[in-house]
Amino acid sequence: MRQDLVQDGEEEPMTPMTIVVTRDELVARRNRILQSLGTSIEALRERAESGSPSAEEWEAIADLEEISFLLDDSADDF
């Protein structure tokens, strides 16, 4: 059995931990991401469509897509 899957001294694999996040927390996280970039979601969408986002913006887009999925927003948008 792989050592990284075993808790201290136990022989059974570690159980995956479930993280609970509220809708308000996800919306706040989305707002913080946009604020850290100094842009609006509309402006970021335009840059993404034109293929000109920076590396930092591409990373933020990936995070925003995950948040959108968790919020059950449009699957092809962020």
C-alpha cells in the first residue's frame, strides 16, 4: 500500500475530505479574483475570446470556470 495514502500508524487508506463551500463564499472568491486582476468579468471575457489574456489571467480564468461550475452557472462560461 502506498505510504502517502496511509494516515499515521493506520493501515487503511485516508478517506477523502469533503470541503463545504457556500454560494456566498464562491461569489466572494470570484469577486476577489477579479479585483486582484483589476478588471471586470466582461473585460476578461473579451480578452479570453480574443486569445490575449496574460498567464495570470489564464490561471484566473481556470479558477473562475471552476467557480462557475460549482455555482451551476453556464458550463461554457466563467
